[in-house]
Amino acid sequence: MAKKKKKEMIDKKRWALAGSLLWGGAVLLLGLLATGLGYGLKMVEVLGSVYLGYSATWFGTFIGTVWALVDMFVGIYILIWLYEKIVKWTA
């Protein structure tokens, strides 16, 4: 008798946390480089149009990093939720 294979669900919280830490770290690094060395100022300006308060300052870097962490966590969580719904619909 064949066993039914249990469908594995993706751990949304862990994937969302991993993605948000990666993106938050990138935004933090970019902000620090822009603040300290003037590198990537245009990119900080572009991201600052999305993440309100993000700028090439110490406080702006902190604000942008928090925005990036939250943004990516929510985005990946929704992406995986949607993926799981599609898998169920097409199974």
C-alpha cells in the first residue's frame, strides 16, 4: 500500500525573516556607505522616494533600514502565501 506523501508547506515566517534581513542589510550598508563615503547617493535618493525618511544620514539610514526590513518581510510572506494557494488550486 502506497503512503500518501504529506505536502510540505514553506515556513513563511522564516523565509520572510531571511529575505528581510538580507534586504535590510543591503539598505543599511548602502546608507552607511552613502553617509560615510558619499558612495551610492543617487541610489539612496531613489530608495528614499519609496522609504520615507531614508537619506544619507545616520538617522535616515536607520529609518530606511527599518522600512526595508518591514517591506521585505511583508512582501515575501505574501508571496509565499500566494504560492501555497496556487499549489493548492492546481493540485
